Amino acid sequence: SQTIHQWPATLVQPVGSPLSLECTVEGTSNPNLYWYRQAAGRGLQLLFYSVGIGQISSEVPQNLSASRPQDRQFILSSKKLLLSDSGFYLCAWSVPSEAKNIQYFGAGTRLSVL
Amino acid sequence: AQKVTQAQTEISVVEKEDVTLDCVYETRDTTYYLFWYKQPPSGELVFLIRRNSFDEQNEISGRYSWNFQKSTSSFNFTITASQVVDSAVYFCALSEPYNNNDMRFGAGTRLTVKP
């Protein structure tokens, strides 16, 4: 069966520090991968998605970036965090060849920028 | 443009009450998919149901039921005999079938079930 892992679960970082959040998927090949951000009490905002290794699409201009160095690995990064980067970050995957479009989510990373 | 509206920000009920979470959507596509996800306090989004636009048959799964009405562009979710474990944020979402990189989520409804 397929599983998705995200880490760390929580992170407290000072303003201006770098960020690296990792997401890996097991049990499937060539998944579509997604990074979402959920601000406190808000809905989900799609940040990046990837349909293959090295293929990243950005939905929202910001100081965050994403990379997909391996088929089932998706990394969210920042060189210098801002206070506004605080939030709950969720990684998700879906089967690209399936028209069902179900996205399956990881447990999330709660990021606090102080 | 696709849009999902969950007008109810927060709902509070007492255990065993029935509760309906509203979802209204906008799309110009004739083919689309609708979803409900549950986000418990732990944070992970749990997939509950997917519905395609050609299937208006209502669905029941245990205490959960979904009412899809194309005429009113609504896809409402009812929990019968609510339980404390149902407390969570519930999200409705909409996507196009061959562009699953564009799943639009509503803002979510926080349901609190009190004992």
C-alpha cells in the first residue's frame, strides 16, 4: 500500500533562517506531488506541484522553493524565512494516470517562524 | 473559474445531534469531481468521498451521507448521530478530471461535537 511521510512534524525557526521540509512517498511510482500551506484557521493554498523529477510548477510567488530530486521525494525550501511563512505545511500525492484525482495527504509540518 | 464556498466557519453541536455541512461550488466545466476531506486535530487530511459530476446519486456510508444537487451546485455532507470523534475541520474540494493539479478547496468548516 502507498504511504506518505513528512518531517519534521513541528519546527520553530527564527526569521531569516533557512528551511527544508521533506516529503517522501512509498508504494507508488511517478506520483504527482504537491505542497500546500494552511494558515491558522484558513483553507489550503497550493504552493507547488510536480509531475516528475525536476519538474516544478509554482502557484504562488513567494520566498519558498520546491525541488524533486528523486521520483518519490519532494522538498520545500527557503533561504530566508519570513514571519508570514508560519503555518501548517502539507504534502500530498496523487496517481497521475487516474482520472479520479484523489489527493492523499501527509501528516503535515507545523512551522512557527519567530 | 473554479470556486468552492463553505459558508459555515464553525458549527457546534451536542453529541447525537445530526449536523449538515454545506458546500457550494462554481465551475464552467461539465465534467468535474467533488471531494470531502476531514482534518482531525492531528492535522492530516483524510479523504472521505469523491463524486463525479455525472453521478447525482446520494451516498450513505454509516453515519455519513452526501447530497449532491447539480441544480443548486451543492454537495452537502450530513453526519447523523454525531460523536465527539467527529470533531474536526471538514473541507470540500473541486477539481477537473484531467487537471488534478488544480484542486480547489473551500475554507473549511470546524465542527465541534460536545459530549
